[in-house]
Amino acid sequence: MLEKLRLYIRRQATSTARYFYEQTILFLFGWIPTLIGIGVRGLVYRLILHMDGLAAIEKGVRIRFANHIKLGHGVYIDEGAYLHACPQGIEIGDNTIIMHGAVLHVYNFRDMPQSRIKIGKDSLVGEYSVIRGQGGVTIGDRVYTSPFTQIIAVNHVFDDPNRPFVEQGITAEGIIIEDDVWLGAGAVITDGVRVGKGAVVAAGAVVTKDVPPHTVVGGVPAKPIKTIDGTVSNPDRKIFHATKDGGL
């Protein structure tokens, strides 16, 4: 029983003392609602994680290995998000938004040096999206993931029919998503893939191979649908743009 307790703590923080320190801060201040709570956490959470400037963290955000998390200025993390940051941790760039229920998980207990999640500036991780960073996930600037997308930089080996797959190890090659990419709802990006700048991944697509820049892909497995070349497909559509204050 004691060994199971030690294992649990090792998977939550860098040490037993650090576990209780971080959990005390989260327990005391993690529940406070409204702008008051956001303001308090913007100050107090600096004791357990790294902030460059001001970041807004809503109540009920679950955080593990907080000392391996770095937030840029203007980062917003919505309620119900989960950040688990084994070394080398999680880095979120300026003005990036992590929406409700999103999971950013660097679950590294095999001492892999590449394990991390790095997200650039002005990006958005949609509701209930999952990013698994065992192989390393690098996401550029202005990358938007729609709800329920999955970016999974790990895969199980299952070559031997006489052994359980859990005993055969994993591969973890990493995923790179370049700037200005849009991932549609429910899209899946598998390990070892690079998605090129300006690409679009259609809803429900499963990407198993690299996506060239400025290309729309869709299907299972995903295949090129069109090249984004400036051609206007529907000139009569009504387009809305963000105003300076962030509204429409």
C-alpha cells in the first residue's frame, strides 16, 4: 500500500514535498470563482509555475508537475482543463487559449528526453481536445484545434502475438504542427507527423502522413482534397472578421 502511494505521488509531482506544496496552493485558491479568483490565481500561482506577464486561469483547472509549466503573457485556461507536465514540461505562448475540458498531458515515466508540449502564440486548443506529448509536440503560432481533436505523439508496439502489447514498449517520434493550421472537429494527428504551414485538416480526419503546406486533407486515412492557392470557391458567402476588441 505504501509503495502504491509513493508511485501515485511520483506521477503527480517531482517530490513528496513538492506534491503537498502544489496541492495546498491548488486547494486553497483553485476553487475561487469569477474575476476575483482569476486575479488571485494570477498572483499566487506564480509560486508553483512560471508566468511571463499576466495569465488568466479559471477555477477548477487541474495541474500536475506545476513547476514544469510555463505560461506566456495573456494565456487563458478555461475551467476543467488538465495540464500534466512531466519534464520537459508544457510551454504555452502569449495569448493562447486552452478551452474547457482540454487535456495537455506529458506522461513521461520512461525517461524520454524529447517528451514535452510547446504551443506558440495566439493559438487555441478547443474544447475536450487531447494533446499527448511523450514524443514531443510542437505547435506553432495561430494554430486552432476544434473540439475533440487529438494530437497523440505516442504509439504502442504490438508486433508479437505472444506478448501483451503493454510489455512490447512504445514508439514516440513526435508531432510538429506549423503556423496557421486549422484542425477540424474530431481530427486525429498520429505520431511522427508534420502538418505544414497554412494547412487545414477536415473534421474527423485521421492524419497518418505528413501534410504539405497550404493543403486541405480529409478522410480516414487523410488524403489531400485541395490546395489553398487563393482561388475563391464561393464568392457569395458572408464572411465575418474579428474587431479590434475581439468581438464580431
